[in-house]
Amino acid sequence: MSNLIRVTKDGVTKDFSSLEDAKKEFPDSEYLVVTDHTPAAKKAKEEKIVRERAWRDAELLRTDTIVDLSDYPNKTNMVAYRKELRDWPSTTNFPVSTRPVLKTD
């Protein structure tokens, strides 16, 4: 696991995998660097894993019927998107890495 950068602004909390990414989105904020070795870090990462898996599961469920349509106009991208969703939890920086995005042509 890597460090987690947590930013809370206006009641919204967002986690980042790098301080640079956090500063790009929230340039005038305070940053909490959560290391892997503290109970708070472990809890924060576990909560993030639960949230991201729930989002991923909802996306897979939402796209289940679409992928079965033979005439769906974006079928190739949809199949690739669903594969990315399934593979995402096994990537190196999960859960703080960027969520998969459905490409459109």
C-alpha cells in the first residue's frame, strides 16, 4: 500500500494517491497524509476500498443488460470498460487510482 492524501473542503472528503494530484484539484487546502502504518490509515483505506468496490459493482450491474445487446453502438468500448472494472481492484494503486472510464468514439 502507498500513502493516501486526504483532503476535506466544504464538507467533501476526497482521497488522492499523490500530493501533486491533491494540490491540482484543491490548491488552497490543508492536506492530511495518511501513512500505511497507522490505524487511521488502515481504516481510511478499508473505507475507500468498500466505497470503490460498491461503485464498481454498481457500474457492472448497470451495464449488464447493455453489453448483451448485439446492436449497441458502443459495444466494443463497453466490453473493454467492463473488463477494466473487473480488473481494477487488482491494480497496483487500488483504491486510490483513477476509476475506469467508458470511452466514447
